[in-house]
Amino acid sequence: MKVFVTGGAGYIGSHVVKALGEKGHDVLVYDNLSTGNEWAVLHGRLVVADLADKLTLARVLDEYRPDAVMHFAASIVVHESVQSPVKYYLNNTACTLNLIEAMLETGTGRLIFSSTAAVYGIAEGSPIVQESAPLNPINPYGTSKMMNELVLRDTSAAYNDFRYVSLRYFNVAGANREGRIGQVYKNATHLITRALKTAKGELGGLEIYGTDYPTSDGTCIRDYIHVEDLANAHIAALDYLGAGGESNVFNCGYGHGSSVREVVAQAKKITGIDFNVSECGRREGDPPALVAGNEKIKSVLRWTPLYDDLGYIIKTAWDWEKKLA
Ligand code: UFG
């Protein structure tokens, strides 16, 4: 298939592009390189352009005429979204509208959308959320993605030829096993990356944001999923839409979580470095616990996780981190 991939030079996008290449698909990456890197595109062709530039977007789509679109390009930092909501509504919500409109204009009818567990907000009762749970995002990042999901729902209802799969990512981490691509952000905010940068000596210490949450050890619980398992979920979603599957939404996670303290302990064990950790107050916009109910993706997309092991996730992230300057 011909697959148009926005944000394909970024962390998750580049792993999916690699997986698409390994499956023999033709790929065109559309990325403004704001956080992505040219070297991360291991397969296909890269067009450096912005989704806000509707004319270029429409022209590139029209020339390429893909069978499907995968849409990764977005701003993703929860606490930044609390401080700069307009950036998130423009870059995530509005740019996705541009993409959907261009798809409709060029007759491109299949979309795989990068959504997030942040659409759920604070889970009621059990930390395990199913896709049918109410959407109550507690930060602009989650709201911006939820708005896109609603637009997708309505668009697929209005146009028979438009079908989509929305993948709600939980906490994506790790790097590909050959160490060719991985996460590179100038100001990393994610827990595992910050822990490893602290172990490496790049950061002076790791802060635990909040120890008074209503969880087993007082720190937040998240469902950490290896980026290659997530990449495989995209391949499964592409096959599903290719086989005529109807528009659908799936959680992407392992169905169990780890606390911040557990992640820190594993990071110390894997690196062999007893790095400096301190405790501080809560970070704005953080729900206490988010774990994916994953029965649906396993049964409908026949997705089988291969790397459900926090130690492995941290090990691949550590191997990658050590390769960075
Ligand atoms: N944390 C720390 N110290 C740090 C960094 C993070 O204690 O230095 C804590 C956070 O407070 C949170 C947990 O570690 O409790 C995980 O934080 P991350 O920043 O790694 O990830 P988030 O859970 O905030 O967000 C990520 C993605 C979102 C996605 C969400 C779903 O960035 O896109 O997971 O759970 F929506």
C-alpha cells in the first residue's frame, strides 16, 4: 500500500515507518522537522512541510494519492499544553482538520489517527479504562485529541468512503532493538527518558512529581508500552482498514501499570547507577492512574504484544540513550 505518514520523522512515527518498510509498503513522510529528524526516516521519501500549510498539504496528497494516511504529527507534552493551550488547539486540532479536509478533497479514505489515553482524564473506580469509558480530558493536550476524535466520528458518519482507526496510546517508551532510532527531544519530559538522562549525568537529578496520589505507593501509575509493539498495532490497523473494517477506536497498552517509584527502581537496576532522586509536589494535569483495557485491540485487530516487560523497555531506551551524544 501507499501510506502517507505525517510526523514520520518523530519518535513513534519513525518506528512505524520502519515497520511499514519491513512489510513492503511504499511510504511518503510529511514532517516539518520541528521535533523530528531526517536521519530517523529509514524508509520512503521525506517531504519537509507543515500541516498548517494547506496548499502544500493538498498538493502533496494529490500528487502522491495514498491508499491510507497515518497521522502522528502533534504536540504531545501534557504540562506544556496547560500553559500554552492555543498552541495545542492549533497544532493538534486545527492541523488535523486541515488533513481531513485535504483527504476528502483528494478522495483519500483511510486514516489511522494517533490519539492518547489523555482523552480519558481521571478514570472512575478502576484505573483500567475501556474504550467505552467517558471522555473527560483534564488537560488541553487530551482535549485537543478528543476534539479530533469527535471530528473523525462525524466525518466517517457523513462520508461512506471515509473510515478511520483511532489508536489511544498509553505511555510509549523504549527504542528499536537494533538501536537505529529512538526518542530525541531537546527538553525531555517523559519519566523514563528523564530517569535515564539522570543516570547518564545529563540531568542533575530526577524529581518524582507527587507522592500523595491515591495509589499503592502514592506515585502515579501508567501503562508503559514498547514503541515497537505500538508500531505493530499500526500495521494491524492498516490491515484492518484494508480488509474493509469499519471505523473504530482502540486502546494501545498492556493492561497493567507501573508506579513512578517502580520505574525509578527498574531504571536504577538496568543502568546499575544509583542516580539522585528527590520528591516534590504534583505536576499540573497528571491523572493518578491510567491503564489500558486491551481486550478489544487483541480480539478485533489480533494484536499480540511482544515486549510486555518494563525491564526490556528501559533496557532498549538505555541502549539508545547511551548512543546519543
Ligand atoms: N514524572 C515524574 N518525574 C519526571 C517525569 C514524569 O515523576 O521527571 C511522572 C509524571 O508526573 C507522571 C508519570 O511520571 O505521573 C509519567 O509522566 P510522563 O511525562 O512520562 O507521561 P504522561 O503520563 O504525562 O503522558 C504520556 C504521554 C501522553 C499520554 C499519556 C497517557 O506523553 O501523550 O502518557 O498516559 F497521553
